[in-house]
Amino acid sequence: MIGILRYLKGYLKIKVWGYSPERFMNLCTNRGIILWGLSGYGGYYVMYIGLSDFFLLKDIVKKTKTKVAVLERHGLPFFVRDMRRRKMFVAGVGLCLLFLVVMSQFVWAIEFTGNERITEDELYAFLSSEGVGYGVKKKGLDLEALEDALRESFAQVTWTSLRLNGTKLTVAIKENELPTKEEQQERAERFENGADLVAARSGIVADILTRSGVPQVKIGDFVEKGDILISGCIPVANDDGTVREWDTAVADGDVVLEYEEALRVFQPFSYTYKNYTGREKEYRFFSLFGKRYRFPFTRCRYVKYDELMQEKRLCLFGQIDLPVYTGRIVCREYLPVDAVYDADNARALLEDKFEKIIDGFEEKGVHIIQKDVKIGKGENGLVLSGTLKVHQQAVWQKAAVLPEEANPDPDAP
């Protein structure tokens, strides 16, 4: 705190020498003038003194027959004085601050987390269809509406969360998984007026367990995507059985849907692999608003090559992501070589692809109860096709809408 005050008021580093510098320091102490950082160098002393106290030294210097020289100037008063001489620099700083303030009002980075089966290109296309992309104003974004639209557009999405951090929009999703307790609590806080549990896709109800709300379906019922499975609207009945009013709750439960997933996997006999020659060419680049500038300006002259790019986004203060990138591009030359799999190798590769798909389903909590697939020979390759009968927790929560009966007649008893 003392250092901050000294900086705001300004201070000097001075050199004192002459007849009696020791008496000079004693008189300063007697008069309440604070000196600090004292160092002795034989015939002279170096110390620090406040800017306002420096102007009180005239009588002390005269009495002690010493001399004082200013070695360094520190603090805000001197900084302001220097800035007056550098008007263009001050203007540049002001324009930079204005630029940062303006840029911070827009989205310049989009990050996706939790997506495995859904590609980032699909998610970018979805956001684009909703009018969300790089450069969109943050103020006009309705994150809750985007979350609902995202769940409706992708059947495998069971939970979504969109949040803004600086100029970055983070889209977090869960695919075919039950939300955690923390996520359930977060959704409960959002749905203050209750929520329904609805089907995220079409299927047959294989199992249902209700923890809160009123079940609307039973085992064996066929439901369409968006149908209410467990209602958050709880009727309060009169003595004669009529509905007097409606109470609301956040519907919660386990609903397993059974449906068939069509599957088709192709493995061609012919393929091409890349035989790298070992020749490489490196470029440096920076990118501004999607326009890339690389150095040197000459184009890569290889006929066939791969580009390996490393880039880094400019991020200020860990919060403001700007549409500015720097990095390097390495071009690696290769020669394409045609080759052919025999029937056994092609079949092994096809079965390996199928096993990876099955593992992906199981990692997402999708239980496969029946496989009906076969391998046949297609044009220029092998084809694995058929259907999988699966059980899945394919539900999501939606704000509850009270039935028309929820508006009781004010004249009713």
C-alpha cells in the first residue's frame, strides 16, 4: 500500500554529497521528511525522497552546505508528463482499448465438448441455421432457446448447456447418457414452473420408473419424438374427482425406449496409400477474420502433399478470444500408390469397423439386445448391413405447459 501511495504522489532518487550529508539526513528526519533506500558510497549517499518533500530541501541544503542531484524520477506525475509529449502513443493506446471493448461484445470462438457421435461440422451447421456464428453479438443470444433447439435437432442429445465466457461460446452436450446429479439440480433451478420428461426420439417404452411427476405412458406403448412420457403437471382433484387446480414439479425418472437402428458399413477392396518422399516446405502465417496470410508468399510446388498446420489463437487476459491466429504450415510431399485388399483382409477390416461401432454404442449406455446384420459382396467391396434393436435412455426435460383445465373457472366453488 505504501508503494502504491508513493507511486501516485511521485518520488525521486537523489544523490547527496558535500560538507555534512549526515547532518542533512538528521535535519530531514527532524522536519518529518521521509527518506528511504539509503545507500552510502564513500563520499556521497544515494536515497529516495517524495516529490513534495523534495521542494522542502532548499533550506536544509543551505544549512548543511551539501549538494543534491536528481538521478531518477518515478511515479504517476512523471508518467503523465511524458504522455503529454507522446500524443500519438496515447491515442494509439486509447484506440486499442476501444477496439478491445468493441470486440468483446461479439463471439469470436466456439468450443464443443462432450460430442463424439455428432461431428463439429454438424454442430457448426446447426448453429449457423440458428443465426449463430463467429462475429454474432453476445447481447442477442438466447442460450436457453438454443439448448432446446439443439435437443430437438439431435435425437442422441440428452443434455445441453451453452455458456459464454468472454468472447467464447462453449457448447457442452451429453449423448445418450443420464445427466449427473449436479446437472439435474441445474435444470431444476432453470425450470421454476415445472418440467415434463419427453421422448428424445421415437420408440417403444421398454421400461419406466417415475421418481417425480405423473407418468403418461406405460410399458409397450409406442411414442413419437417429443411426446410427454412423465408430466410435471400434477392435478389436484375435488371431492367429485374433477380437477380443481394444477401443481407443478420437475419430472424425473428412468424411461428406456426400444427402437431399431439401421446400419450399413462399406469396406472397398481398392485403396490408396501415401508414400512420403521426405521433402518438406515450411511456411509461417497469421490469420485475421478468417483471411490467412502466409510467408513466404510463394505457393508450394509439390504435386501431392499434406499440410500440417499448427495455430494459436490470440487470447487477451485469458478471457477475450480475438479472431487472430498465428502459426506455421508444413507441406509434406507424397506419391499416391494404388493397392488392393484380398477378401480376407477386407472382411477383417469390415468386422473391425463393426466392432468399433458396437463399442461406441455401449460406451454411451445404449444396450444392444439383438443384432440382425449380414455381410455381402457389393460393387468394388464388402457391405455389412442390417439393423440393431437397442434399449436407450432417450429422454430430455422441457418446460411444463399446464393443460387448459389448469385455468380454473373463477366462479367455480
